[in-house]
Amino acid sequence: MVALNPPVCDFGQPAIDFNLPGTDGQRHTLASCRGPNGLLVMFICNHCPYVQAIIDRLIRDCRELSQLGIGCVAIMSNDVVAYPDDSPANMKRWAEALDFPFPYLYDADQSVARAYGAVCTPDFFGYNADLQLQYRGRLDASGRNPGPPEARRELFEAMRQIAESGQGPSEQLASIGCSIKWANA
């Protein structure tokens, strides 16, 4: 398993539309997921130890971001043939068990992950109210194991700044995680 880091934030890059099925049985789009002050698009999966290490903090932060007018959506783009732990049935089970406060969507053909340029799980894309990219950093200092309880909430602070000013922080530390599991072309 190779840990990958996504590229730095391409400020102003527009969010890309999607229309994907969620674990809730509904279809979700860019428009249905955005909040009045922005949108956090997260590429995650069930089996990745990096995602498992932060999921409780991510849920906490998304609950608080919704109160700031930031919509949140998680997208799972891994090849489920090779990684059955990430199957839609297992996605649904995990989302319900942890009471995800955001839609958890399945990108079966991996086209949304490719369009966004997602490279790892977790990979975060933070957009302002105009759906312009302002954050492409990490949640916090966690890696394969959770960071210390007092770890700075980098993602939350950046998204709060975006909600208030429309601008993300100029200094951002890249996320780290497992590569997206691409299907054989």
C-alpha cells in the first residue's frame, strides 16, 4: 500500500457537476449537495486505514460545517470488484452505523474521481459559495492512526474561513492516504 499526497490547491478551479446514487437510495448532484456558503467534496472509502483513522473527526467537522452553511458530500470511487469492502452494500452499512451527516455516493465508473483529479482516500476539495476551489488540504495531523486529540482542525478552520470570506488559507498541507483503486481500463 503506497501513501499518496494530492497536488496543492488550484485556487479558483470550478467544482465539477455529478449525479450519483447515494446510500440513502436517492441521487445527488452538485446543486443538491452545496450549501449557501460552499461545499466540501470528500473522496473516501470504507477500507482505507487513513479514512478509518479520521472518520469520527470528519463526521464531527461536517456536522459543525453544516451549521456554517457548508454542504458536505462523500464519494466512493474505488473498484469494488477488487475491493469488495467498499461495495455499495458495505457503504450503506457503514454510513448507517456511523450516522453520516452527509450523502455517501457511489462513483461506479470512476468518472467523477477522474474529473476532480482525486488521487487518494481521503482527498478533500473545499469550495466557496461560487463553487471555486479554495482548499485541497488535509483534515488534520492524522495519518494511518488518529492524530492527538488537540490536533489543529485544519480542514474545519479552512472551511470556516471559506464560509466567512470566500477565500481559503494560502498555506495548506496536503492530505495523505491510500491511492484510489482504479479499475483496469
